[in-house]
Amino acid sequence: MTELIACLSTGKGTWGHVNRLIQDGGFEKVFLITNDYGKENFQKSEKMELIAVNLSQGLNELRDNILNELKPRVKGTEVVVNFVSGTGKEHMALIAALLKMGIGIRLTALTKEGIEEI
């Protein structure tokens, strides 16, 4: 089962990148780490879960919040991760949460040639 986890936060045009990655990637499940604004405004599909977290909390608290939200949801031992959207703090918290879960990651992005593992 291929699962995508991506940050959905700030950055001009990054929502479009994430949306295209979801559409073209053929993922069985998609988890988007976002805030309340993203949860309310990003167009959701049936295979997608938008997980709203408080992005202004401290790094350790953010990591623990993401960990607690993802742990019961992620079924595989490896996930595809995309960091085009979001901040460094959000990315660090997500990586730390996945590592604490013992989950392997494959970094993937949408390029001129299509979806590629980085």
C-alpha cells in the first residue's frame, strides 16, 4: 500500500504542486499535515485525510502532535513524503515523528519529467 504524507502549508503555488502530486501519483492513501485553514479550504478527495495541527506550537509539541495523529493511521512500514509546501520547522517535526514511528521514507516530488523519487 503506497501512502503519501505531505505538508500543506505556506508557499506560493505549493498547494498546486501537492494537488498535482496527489492526482498523478496513484497513492492508495494520502495524509496532509496542515492547519485549520488548509483543512477547511483544500479540496479533499475520498482517499485523503487532512490532519490539522497547531503549526505555531513548539517543535517538540508539533512532532508529538503529528506522531499521535499519524501513528494509528499509517499502515505501511514505508511512506512517500513531499516537503514542497510548508516550513523547515514543519518538515523537521514530520521527519522526527516518522522516525520515532520506525517508518522508512522516500522523498518524492513533481518534476518536469513527472513524479520522481528524489
